[in-house]
Amino acid sequence: MNHFISLDQAIQMTTTYRENRNTILAPNYQGADYLPNAETFDRAAFDTILAKPSCASLRIYYSMDNELKVHAIIVGVDADGQDILPNAAIITTEEGSPLLSETGESLSAESDEEEIIEMGQRCPPYCTISPLNP
């Protein structure tokens, strides 16, 4: 599967998102940067996940912090499409629904601290100027 798009397509899609990101929110949530334009992560975090022997791809989950701001959470995925998560990582809600994945299971006994990526620098407030974020 080809995951690449042209710069023109990327500019169009990010422009459409920026123009509409507040309009999809209820009025009392508009203008408070609940939806970021982007998040920036260090390469080393991705290298650590991609270096795991069973990692075939990455999966991005969208999450929300206590202030209701949206964040990306990134995990490795094996060739069978299973999340690579720390031992005992399938945490469920009180209703029994998994918090991260319907199919995720622990496939690695490696450090729990190097299995799940988050803590990106959100834009705003940490923004750079580029064709994708003028």
C-alpha cells in the first residue's frame, strides 16, 4: 500500500482541517485549541518502536487528556495487525471496553516505558511555519 501523497494534497488537506477544526466542535469548545494542528515527536521514539523485532507498522490512536485536548498516541503493530503493548496493557473501562485496542495484546516483554509514544509538542502553542502550517 502506498501511503504517500503529494505536497499539494497535503496542503489542501491541512488547510481544510485548519479551516474547519473549530466548526465541528460545540460552541463552548471552539477557540480553545482542543484539536491541535499538529504534534511533533523526536525521531528516537519512533526508532525505538520500529526497532522491535515484531514491529511491522505503526498505529496512531487519537486520545484526550484531562483538559479535553486531543493527542496522538503511537504504538507498534505486528505483521498480524496486533498492537505491541506492554505486559498487562489491555486495560478496560468499567463497561469492559478496551482503552487502546479491540485486538491488542502483549507481544513483547520489553520495557513498559518504551512501548507507547505520546508527549508530543502540540501546535498550538509550539508551531513552526511551513506550507502545511502557514
